Amino acid sequence: MKKNTLIWSVVAVVFVALVVWLIVTPGKTGKLDSLATCIKDSGATFYGAFWCPHCQATKALFGSSQKLLPYIECSNPDGQSQNAVCNAAKIESYPTWQFRDGSRITGEQTLKTLAEKTNCPLPQ
């Protein structure tokens, strides 16, 4: 009986800690929030696919700030076909960045390149 109580107590503490972490963490700003927001506000669009390692690497550059990127998921859930939005935009490879002026670049990019293409300042 005491062993069961101990196990349930540990489970309850872990559960409470997880809930607190989930409540607190999303409100924290990432160090690249200003860059990601500026890129979005510049009119750029980041097209990618969930299964694309280069897309995942690009998102990882932004850390927790990736949630602010102007990302459009192109892959259908089957991972074998592309959705209508990306077909209409004529996206042929991932990642593809499209900018307000209509220009595009594909493949993994550096933060510096994305900042230059969008006229956004890199955080210090």
C-alpha cells in the first residue's frame, strides 16, 4: 500500500511539474523572436515539408522562435504528395523561401542570408 502511494505521489508531482512547465514555457521569448517576426512582416514565406531534413535544420536555426516564422507546410499527411497551396505557388523543392519581390531561394540558408533578403537586422 505504501509503495502504491509513493508511486502515485511521484506521478502527481511529475504531472504538476509538466503542467507548470507547459504554462510557463510558451510565454517565454526566444532570442530570435525579433528576427523571425521581421522576416514574417517582410512578406517572406517559408515553404517546407515535415519530412524534409533541410527544413528541420532551417527551423532549428531559429530555436524556439521558429513558431513565429511564416512557414507553410507543403506535404500532405501521407508524405507522398504536395498540397494545393504549394502546387499553386509552384513549389518544386524544400525548403523554398519566397520574398515580397517575388524572388526565391531554395535549400538551407544562413540567418545572415535571410536577414539580408528581408532587410531584417540580425540580433546581437
